[in-house]
Amino acid sequence: MRLKPSTPAASSKTPAPPSDKPLRRSRIRRSAAAALALAVAAVVALPATATAAPESARTTSGWNDYSCKPSAAHPRPVVLVHGTFGNSVDNWLGLAPYLVRRGYCVFSLDYGQLPGKPFFHGLGPIEDSAGQLSAYVDKVLDSTGTGQVDIVGHSQGGMMPRYYLKFLGGAPKVNALVGIAPSNHGTTLSGLAALADQFPPVGDVVDEIGPALLQQKKGSDFLDKLNAGGDTVPGVAYTVIATRYDEVVTPYRTQFLDGPDVKNVTLQDLCPVDISEHLAIALADRAAWHETANALDPAHATRTTCFS
């Protein structure tokens, strides 16, 4: 009887199925990059409020009144410029009514809008945002019949107008610029901003959220251009109001300007117990508001204290 040949045993050299480990590692890297990018973006320029009110619920409580005519006591309209992720209303729910009650004509604009990102603005290229500010200042001047405005800005909004003044012919139209926690020389974000250089996917995702974010990083090409040749332009009075507890624009002293007709203010020098950080200094700090009013009307300035 002829026996059937036995079936050979499975070879130990049979190739293993392809591993999905490289794919998993790639997904993990992308997820980590996205998470880090969102964290950096959230801290680089936090919105002025945690949530944005629906459009229909927004009010301006006496500002953005284009029938307002400046008085002899306050002859220039005030233009408020929000920060990154802010908007023309939420950033100014405290300061705008404060100035209106003191007799100022107050106006605020939205700028740096990107498609699909309602309410949260100040994300587009800063050069383009400065162009929007230029057009808005002209609109306010035409409406009020005046020759100059004063500008008050928070965070990016305190820095971006300097591009308008320096490169877009804005200096003759502006008497004073008040920057509240402005990103004048960029931020290290307490070291976190370096992630965009050390881990390129982070920079890619942050840039996709909004070009203005990386433009505010210390050492950016935009800031190098803005600050080359000096921080100020002739004819404009500059005030910077900063807090030692700023966790967004760091180190906080990078907010300060050098040049003639510059006043740099640290809140804690006026009120040692003031603990305002980057958002509170604009949203709720009456000492900062008082210093803003002093900068707008230095001839009638009064001492700022913890009880201002």
C-alpha cells in the first residue's frame, strides 16, 4: 500500500502579517501635535470671555453710536481694538461703558475674521487687520467730524495699531495709543511658544487656526519688521499698562515700549495687591481703566490707587 505523503509542517519563516504600529505611531504623533497646538493657541491669545454671546443678544450700552459728537472736554473719539480670539463687544463690556459714562464717544471694530470662525476674531494676518483698522478709523473720523482718534487696544489689539501707525500712514490720524497687556515684542508663553519651532506639526496646526498666533511669537518675522528702527513714531503718545501676573504675554516687560512720549505702567506699582492677569486687566480691572482714562486725558489725570 502506498502511503500519502505527509503534509509538511508550517515553516517558521512564514512572514507575519504587516504591523500597524507605524500607522498607530503616526496617528499618535498627529494627535499629540494637534493637542499641543490647541493648548498653545488657547494660551497665546485667550478670548476676552469664556463664551461668546449670540449675535442677537449683543448690546453696546451706549458705544458705537455714530451720531455721537465729541465734546470740548473729550474732543477725540476713542477706538477700541480687541485682542486675538476677541470681538468688538465681548472684549469691552466693562471698559467701553466706563468711558461712555465719562463723556467719550466710543467705537469698537471687529477685525481679523476668518471663514467658519464666528465671534472669535483677530486671527487673520496682522498686516490685513491693520488695513481694516485704517478703514475703520477713517469711518469714525468721517462720522464724528474730527481729525484724530485715540486708540485703546488689548493684547494683539494694543500691538497691531503700531503697524497701522508705522506702515499705513495712520500716525497723523492718531493722538494716543494705549496698549493694555499688548504683545509689542512677542511672547515666549513661559517657554511653550518654542514648541512651534521644536515640533513643526504644532506650528502647522497653530498657523491653520490663525496666522496671527505665530506672528505674535517672540522673534517672528512680523515682529522683527514692526520693531526695526524703533518702537514708536513721532507725534503719537504711547501708554502701556501691564500686569506682573500676565500668563499670556511673557515676560510681561516685553510689553513695554522704548522711545519718546512713552509711559510704561505696571499695575502692581499702583496697587500692590492687584492680582489681575492677562484677561482681567482689560475685562474687570478698574485700576487699569483709570490709567486708561488718565492716558486719554493727561491734563486732568488723577492718581490711580487700589480704590480707583
